[in-house]
Amino acid sequence: MGTVSQESRQFFRTLQLMKGQASSPNWIQGSSDLLFFAGSEESFSKSYGRADFTMLSSKCRKEYKTNICLSASCLFLGSGGELDIVVTSNKEVKVSAVRDAFQEVFGMALITGEDGQSNIAPQPVGYAAGLKGAQERIGGLRRSGVMHEKQPAVSVENFIAELLPDKWFDIGCVIVDDPVHGIRLEAFTQATPVPMEYIQQAQNLTPQDYNLRWSGLSVTVGEVLERSLPHVTRTGWHVAFTGMSCRQMIYGAAKALAGMYKQRLPPRIL
């Protein structure tokens, strides 16, 4: 592999600091097994010596179980070279659906969940509110530092909408946001009919002066159904109404989203 230059030794000292969660100029901790060099290949070469990069990256993978990324044009990858995506939820129904969808499309994908929060009503009403809720979950995790600002993320937000006169439906908005490549895509689950009586109950339980009423209702449809129907839970009502689970619906939309995302990624990183 050749001798290790002074520049290379400095690189490994930087790597050890970063793995210990210490800060270092130009380096960003992307995920637990990724270091992201926030600069160009030219600027990396000036710091560590371009001729040694192949050796450095190989040594990183073998001895540190870590991938290094040269520039802002790279994809977030895990130690095995797989796609690294954060889902803005810690609910297994969402995380597992997205994981299965992306792994089927990409082959290898590291999918983890983080509990993202939105600043809209618990029951969003309308497509715009659903999209905003999904976007805010991503933004909140980035602002709080739970995930890096360049980390690709998938977010899921269910909302209700009146698609026909007096006919309401529950729909899931599923989005992917990849700041590195400037890719932002949306997909939607199939629409699940919700009887008008349960919509009215949720509306009546929401105070007229509710400060988030502009975005939706203070009580979710799932909560109303759980109170009103025996053996129906707020998280399992989709299967009771249609025979198809919420997880299956999210999976279908997430798979379509993953397919569109893959088409837009640069071929050299797939």
C-alpha cells in the first residue's frame, strides 16, 4: 500500500477525533459510519495529499468501518456502501415500510428512524397541510441537530381531504428530501374513505378558537374511530375498513418514491 505520509497521518488523527465526536474543520459526521468532507476534491488534496486517497479510503473501511466522502457531490453511505436514509418517525409501521421499499429498489439501504415533530395540527386537513407536516418533520430534525443538514430523509404525514362533495378520505403524503443532489419528490398513498360521521365528530371536538385550526383538527380520525368502534385502534383502522394496512399503503407510495429518486440520482453513485 506504500508508506504513510505526514499528511496521511494527520488525516487519521482527524478521523480518530471525529469518531470520538470531537469537531474538526471541514469534516462533518454524516451518520455513525460516515465522515463527510465539506469541500471539493481539490481542497481535500491540499490538506491530505491526493496520491494517498485510495489508500486512505481503503484503510478507513477496513480498520475504522467508516466510509469517507470526498465532496458535497457524494451520497450519504453506510459502512457497506449502502444508501443511508433517515425516516422522520420512530414508528415501526412507517420505518419498516420505507425500509422494505427502498431496499427493494436500491438493493442495499440503511434506513433508520428518528422522532420528527411538526408544528401543525395533529390531524392535518388538505394536501398542503399534509405536505407541510412532512416537510416540518425533516426541518425540525435538521434544526435540532439530530440529523445533519445534508442527510437525505424520508417523511410521512397522513391527512384527510374532501375529494368529492361530503366524501372524505385519509391519504398519506410521502416525501424524500436530498439536499446534496437537490432532489425533492412527493408521492401519495391510495385514498382510504372515512365515513362523514367520524369527520364531523373530529370537527366538533376541535375548539373553534384552536390556534392550529388553519392546518387541521386537534383530534385525529384514528382517535375518533378508536373511541367509536370496538376492536378498532387508532393505528390499525385502515385494515379494519379496507382489509389493507396502513403499512402496506405507505410501502406502495414509498416504493414509487424510491423508484423516482433512483432515476434522478447521478449514475456514478448507484
